[in-house]
Amino acid sequence: MQIQQVHTLVLGSGAAGLAAAVRLRAEGVDDVLVLTEGLNAGTSINTGSDKQTYYKLGLTGEPDSSRDLAATYLTGGSANGELALVEAAGSARAFFNLVNLGVPFPHDRYGVYPGYKTDHDPKRRASSCGPFTSREMCLALIRELNRCAVPVLENRVAVRLVTVPDTTGKYDKRCCGLLAIDRSTGRMEAWQAENVIFAVGGPGGLYRDSVYPQVHTGAIGLALAIGAAANSLPESQFGLAAIVPESNGEFRWNVSGTCMQVLPRFISTDADGCSHPREFLRSMFESPAAMNSLIFLKGYQWPFDVRKISGGSSLIDLAVHYEKTILGRRVFLDFRHDTSEFDFALLDQEAKDYLQKSQAIQGPPFARLEKMNPQVLDLYRQHGVDLARQPLEIALCAQHNNGGLAGNLWYESVNISHLFPIGEVNGSHGVARPGGSALNAGQVGAFRAAEYIAHHTYKETLNSEQVKQAFGEAVAEFITPPPSESFPTDTDRTGASAKERYHWQSQRHALQERMTRYATVLRNQNDLERAVDSARNQYKKMTHSSLTLTKTDDGSDFLWSEEAVESVRNRQLCLAHWLYLDAILFQVRSGTASRGSALVIDKSRGIKIADALPEQWRYLPENESFRSRILRTVLEQNGPRHQWLPAPELPSSDDWFENIWRDYRTEKIFIVPEKSNHCDR
């Protein structure tokens, strides 16, 4: 194979990857290439909510500062104080860069950019341009990408990151490029790169009940496979999302913000979607007024949060989960009618004030939604749902992984040099985060990685012979026959052959079902132990299975079928789900108990949640001592290794201008302290 060369390769074309490519050009790095499955195939351009949030430094109203914002990032626990300050300090720069590129964040006639309150937000720092904020970001960045003439290769699926030894002694390995499949030709490509910006998004392909768009699967498993360190893998975020069946797959969308603030009716039905409807939330709350006030709060307390289950808005999530997963019923939001015994006068003052100021006190919920956010009505009409005539089906879904790969102050992997994880794949958030802070983190990460590459890793340093050998070994992994045949001759109880059961679609369904059942909002140690064993065995079988490769007519190359591409994608997804489950099990055994978006269930020692929920749903309250630690996960030869590391505190930087100016001029700012806990390998 010809090994093609590029200075910096950007893998992924979501908002973070596009921003990195644009910033690299702005920083003077001309040799940049974006490799992607498609400019329209990522989460950023295909997802959102009724009012998708961008979280940033407050620009009006209450006084704010970078340090105040960083402190907010740390309130959930298990977050890195250094990265919190980085993301806070860079937020205004990143936000106004998007404004300058044409993202239509609203401002008044004086140029003031107002804010509103979002989840885990003590101040009004949030902004939005409607349901499509991240899409607007991508479209603006693509326009700039085209203006800068940055080359983009689409229809590429990365199948292997390639490494060579790190010559500095500071890292475990060094990334030198990757292998990818060109789906349009079925051929493998080898890309050598001084730097790889790894902007592959969150683990969208790991869950059955997911708000990630179906076109996005994620690729964190590629980095985990080469031993890249990860932080806080168990800390995912779950929330209510619309599930709309379509001819080409489900349409998925968060139902937060105004979708809840207009106070829709929650109903469930039999499996046919119409028989025996009932308004099931009423039994969870002491009065209709309490129920309606908490439905309103769900708007900006959208993610499931264990701190909001005791008479709080997260009881709504558990009620939906119980109706759907335990009772087997379908759940809908009905905007056509007010909730039973609805009385506007009995709402909490916060809800009344909000609706009055928004001039949306008239009913039913549809009328309030039409007044406050007509864009979301248009969105659902485009996908075949008229909320004036029919209810909207919902489920409790995986939405964001707050954990991910461990990066340093400049978003370089802490143990694989020249690999820069940015965006959701970078695990900078900890247990909880303000809604919309992920969009800010991706933009700031792009700025930081681009600046570091331009000023610190611009020179060509790869050894061509080492690289050639590394790529040869990587390619051999795919064309060498597996040690043993992976398809036994037995059949299962349904009569399906083992080979049918090991088809890539069946295998992906199996791992997604496992994650949705055991790695969601309810977690139990005994169940997790069985799930980890099953995940490990599934991955072992996958790595011992053959790929459907054929030789070209002249015998000079291998062609990859669609099945082969998806089978290899399954390998990295299956590895990732094994490590995620193993990390969750380690966390539960460690005694963190319930925190973030996960309740640890213990029937004998736990606290009962509510009379209307199952008796066995007793949860263990959080052990807050773990908030000052971060869970580090690394895949080693014998399997995953986990350890708790001290979470770096918010640094007290020297803000004397002359000293900072000197360090900036001499590029001392690019030196990452060796003894930083964040860089502990």
C-alpha cells in the first residue's frame, strides 16, 4: 500500500473537528486534511433540542468571570480544575468566533447577547439560536472550511489508529496516523500524520435507547484499542427524547426547554400506541400543582439527576422508564390537552413568572408552545408529527458521555503523544455539567489543539522506517486469518444458525441491548458482573471472526464489503462497551453509590424512591468523598485497568501581565507540568 502523508489529519467533521481544521489554517498550518464519513453524518449537524443550548461566560445580567464559570463546571464533582479554567477562559473567544462566522445567536439593538438559565446553571449564561444551534455552527464552519480551501475526504471509515514508540520517554506511545476504508471503492487507505485530531464524537452506537442520530456511531474504541487513557467513562447523561419512526430510521430529538415548560400531558398506552391510555404521572406527586410545577422545571432540569429524585423533577424520568421498560407500555407527550386538574394559579411562582413574561399563559400546551417556540412545531411537522393533532412518543435515552479520553491542557492525550481528542470524545466534564457546555468544550478544544500544533509540534519528526513497519503490522491484523473458526454449527432456540447470530447487525443489537439494560440510569452490581462477562466474551468472539474481504482481479489488493466495514466498526464498539461496563462495575464496587445520571440499586440496603415505583428500586445515596477523584481507565494487555486519581483543583494562576507576556513570548505556556495529576499515566 502507498502510505499517504499529511501534517495534521482531522478525523471527524462535527462542530469540534470542523473548528479545529479552520483554526489550524488560521494558525498557519497549511497541510491539513479532514477525513470523515460525511459532512452531513455527524451528531452536531443532525441533533438538537427544542432550544439547543450553547453555554458560555455570562455576557449580561449578573457579574461573571472565567473563574466563576470554572467553579460551576466543578460543582458536579470528579472534574479537572485545570481544564475547567481552560474551557471557561476560552468560552467568550470561541462564542464570538462563531458569531463572526455567521451563527445567528440573538442580540438586542444594542448588541447585548442575553442569557437564560439551563440545567446545572446558577446564572443565565446560556444562549441558543433555536432547535438547530449545533447545525448552524456546522454550516458556518463548513462555509469557512470551503473559503480556506481545506481538503475534505468523505465516505471514509477509520478502522485503526497506528502508533510507533514515543522517543521522548514521556508517553506510552506516539500516534502516527490511521487506516481507513474508502466506502465508495472498498479499498483501504493508509494515512501518515504528524498529528491526529481525534474528533469522532460521543459513543452514539452503544445504546439502543439513544438520542444520538442513527448516522452517528462514535469511534472512541479506536483510541481505547491502542491504550489511550480515559477519564470518567461511567458518567453518562440520560434524558427524555422524542422517538419518531421514519421510513429511513428513527428521528430522535431531546424534549427539553419549552417542550416541558409549556406543561404537556404525559400519557402511556398499550403496545399498539392507542389502547388503554392513562395519565400516569399523577400518582407520583401529592397534588396536580406539584406535578405541573415539576414538569415545568424539567425544562431546565432536563437530564436525569439523582439529586432531583426526592420529590424532584427526575421522578418524571423514572416514571417514564418504569412505564416503558417494566410495564412494556409506550409513553407520549400530549400537547393537545392540559394535564388533569390543571390550574395556572396553583403553579409555583417561578413557572407562573416564566410563562407570563413569555406571554404564554393561554392553553392548551400546544398554544403555549406555538407562542414560545414555533420552530419546534415546524421541526416535528417535517418528520411527520403534527403536535396539534397527535401525541409525541418519548423514551429515557442516552444523550451524552461526560467522560471520554483523557487530555492535557492543550487537549493532547495524556499517554499517546500527537493524538488530540476534542469534542465529546474528550472526557473533561466529570459527573455533571451545565447544559450546552459540551458545545463550548468542543470549540475551545479546537482552538487549544490548533494553537499547540502550530507552535509546538509543527516540525516533521516521524521516522519513515518505523512508520512503514507500524502500518504493515496494522494492515496484517485485518488480512491474517483468525486463530479459529468463530461460527459453530449449533442453532439457537429460534432455529437461527450461529453464523446468523454473529452477523454484524445481530452483534450490534446485542451490545446495544446490554448497554441500555445495564449501563443506564439504574445500575446493580450483580447484573453488571454478568454484563461484563458477556461483553468480554462477545468481544473475544468478534476478534476471532473472519472478515468478508475479496481480492481484486489482478490480486494486488483487498476489497472491503459493507459487511466487513460494519464488522470492524463493531469490534471497536464492542471493545468500548466492554470497557464502559467494566469501568461502571469498578465504580460501583468502589462505593461511589448513586451520582450524576445513575442510581445504584441495592434492594437490602437502599432507600425507597417512591411508593408508585417498584419496591426493589431502592438506591444507595452518593458517597461524596469520590467527588475529589477522577476514575482513570486504560486498556492493557491483560484487560482494562482502573484507578482513582486526585482531581486537579482550580489553579491559582499568576495574573500579573508582565509575567504572562514573557511566558507567552517565550512559548513557555506550551509546557505541560510533568507532575500534574491530570497527566499521571
